[in-house]
Amino acid sequence: MQNPLRNIPSVNELLESPQLANLVDRVSHNVVVTEVRGFLDRIREEAQSTASEMNIPTPSELAERIADWIVKGEEPALRPVINATGILLHTGLGRAPLAKEAVQAMADVAEYASVELDLATGERSQRVAAVEKLLKELTGAEAAAVVNNNAAATLLTLAAIGRDHEVIVSRGQLIEIGGSFRLPDVMSASGTRLREVGTTNKTRIGDYEAAIGDETAAMMRVHTSNFKVVGFTEEPTLAELVALGRRRNVPVIDDIGSGALIDFSKYGISDEPIASESIKAGADLVLFSGDKLVGGPQCGIIVGRKSHVQKIAKHPMMRAMRVDKVILAALAATLRLYRDVPTAEESLPLLARLSAPVENLRNRAERLAPQLAAAAAIRSAEAIEGKTYLGGGSVPTQQIPTWCVALTPNEMTVDELSKRLRIGTPAIVGRIQQDRLLLDLRSVLPHQDTAIVDAVGRIETEVKAQSSRESA
């Protein structure tokens, strides 16, 4: 019996094929050789496991398969996606989409830019100057700092304010955020000693006061944005904590999590703290994210009393956590939009999608359904009413009304249909519910509707083309 491994061509033989020879010029010789060897190793493993049952492709067929594999491997891992999940702050999809103004601002400073140079005086400046004035204006704070995310803002603030001392936190606010990052662990990493007070469901102002001692560096309030405790509950207001802090000379840190610069109740989202309200209530420091309710780039924003912010800015870890010029440019452009709320609602994709009338979504769904139903891969497409969530660890108990197009595939499974749309161009991510693929229009930008119709329409052709290649 002939050994099938003897039919596998050599690396040099494959490199002489037209398909791979062309790739050597486009990619590089080393990359192509490495990929060919890796592919042949897989073929050998498969041949050994199936023994004589495996038919080894011809050198020409192998070269074509390897060339396709290399081309796909050269595609960027980070690709644009049409978010049809309905989750507006989808962490896996990068949270808030940026406004066009922010994208342009990033491009404008992509080359050399006045990051730490005062062009008027020619002297060195602070990079936070690009956004500090805007943050002070929008929040009423005395000073501001920006780091790479809100977890970093929390870690740095605790390290600068509370290292080797105690910070008092309610037991009901010892949260865990995504990726198993727990507040007690962050506090430990900062060198701060956690002083828990109260219980999971009830913490009173007296619990905080009883815990204050010579080792107390601060009291910290943490917004429990990704869960809700209801029923027999109690917690002091920020104003009560501030009053206690003033009386006992203990600063109050308010970590508001997702963060908001305006009142989101107009969009049906309640109980999300507003940065300016926390400052107005007297919080010494307020921490929040830039890429959630603010609708800007990923960053952590720290605003508050100048003396505290300066202490944070001078901490050695600040340099390790600072943001670069493109993030500062995008954040500044985003913040400028908030100077006029109607402009922000029109320009910021997050606010535009939140404020989109349900009737508008219904009209789009009813217009799209027959167009999608006409695709060969689709058995039926129905416009249906639904509910979705904001996402990003915000208001998990509050639903947002929406309209979707529910797709039932013709021959393939709903999982295969979902995968076909995910790996296509453009990539489209929906959600599966009751054995149908839902394309939720709450998170789909209106100009993307046509791209969805085109992508679904191409599925059948792409499936046939793939089957033809595999059978060749």
C-alpha cells in the first residue's frame, strides 16, 4: 500500500507554482515559506490520522488552497462591523462609535501635532491642556486628567490619594467589572487598604462615620452600573457623604462608571449619574469612562479639586497610563459637541441611535423585510417589535424599545447564516432568538441598511462558490 505522505509536494515545488510565486512578491518570501510549511504540516497530520483514505490534492490544488489561506491570514484582525445586535455600547464591538468630527480630529493629528508644545510661546506644555478646559467647562470641576480607561483612573486615583492608608467603601459597592477585574483587587494593587462598611443591601451614613480614623485617606462611592439590588435597601446620598467628609476632613471620590455629561432620562435611561451633578454635590474627585455614555474614545476621565488632580497628575504611574495624541484629539472633538446638546444629539452616533423614534425604526424594518426576503438564502424576513439594552455595563434592568428584521434561512441553519454574515464584507453581527437571526435596527446606522441588503443577497452565491472550490 502506497504511503499517502509520499504524494505531498515539497515546499520548493509549491513555491514554484504561479499562485505562490505571485504572493512572494506581494507579501514576502519568509512569510510565504512559513505559511506553506505550516499548511503542509496540517496536511501530514491529517494524512497520518486517516491513513490511506485521504486523497492528497495535486500540487496545483494545494498551491491554490495555500494562497487563499495566506491571503485570508493577511487580512486585518480588526475589521469594521455593522452592529445589528441592538446593544449600543457593545464591548466586543468597541462600545460607542465615534462622531465624524472625532474621526477627522484623529486624522488631523496623526502626523506631527502640538501634543506637549505651546505654539504661542514655544515652551513645553501639558498634554491634558487639549481637553482640560472643555472638561472643566462641561463638569464645573477645577481641574481634569485623562488616562487610558476608567479602571486606570480608579487605580491611579487610589494610588495617589490612598496608598498605605484606608479607603472606605460600602460592601454593596465592591463591584466586579468585565474580565474579572474586581474593585478589591484594584485597591490592593494601588497599595490602598480597603475598609468595608455596611452590608450588601444596607449601608448607612453612620457606618462611614464609625469607620473614619487616623488611617482614613478617603471615602469612595462606586456606581453599581452593571447590577441592581432592589427591595430592602439603603445607602447614603452623595450629599450626605460630602457633608461627612467636610466635617471630618476626608475627601470623597465618586466613581460614576459609565459616566454622563447630560441627563439620559430623556432617552428613557434613568439612574445614570451625571458628572456635573457629582461635582455640584461636592465630590472631591469624579471618575468616569470616555467611551460609554460620553460617546468618545476609550479613556478614563478624572475631574475634581485642583489640589487632588495635581497630586494624581504627578504620580509616577500617570506616565504609564496617559493617552496619546489621537485619543486626546478625539476626546476634545467629542466634548466640543456637548457645548450644544442638539448638536451632540445629531452628531454623536450613540445619542442619535438612542433618540431615534421607535416609529422611524419600524418604518425601516418594514422597508427592509421584503428586500431581505427576496434573497435566495432567506426563507422569510419579518419586521418585529422588540426590546434591547444599552450595554457596556450600564443600566442592565432598563430595556429600550426597538424594531428588528427576523430572518429565517432557506437551507442553512440559523447559526450558519449568522456566521456567513459575520465573516462577510462588511461583517454584520446580529443576535439569534427563537431560531431566527434578528437584525436589530436600534444599533444600525441608517446608511448601513443598503449594505445589509447587499450582504444578505450575496450569501447564496458565496456558498455555491465555496462548494465549487471545495469539490474541485
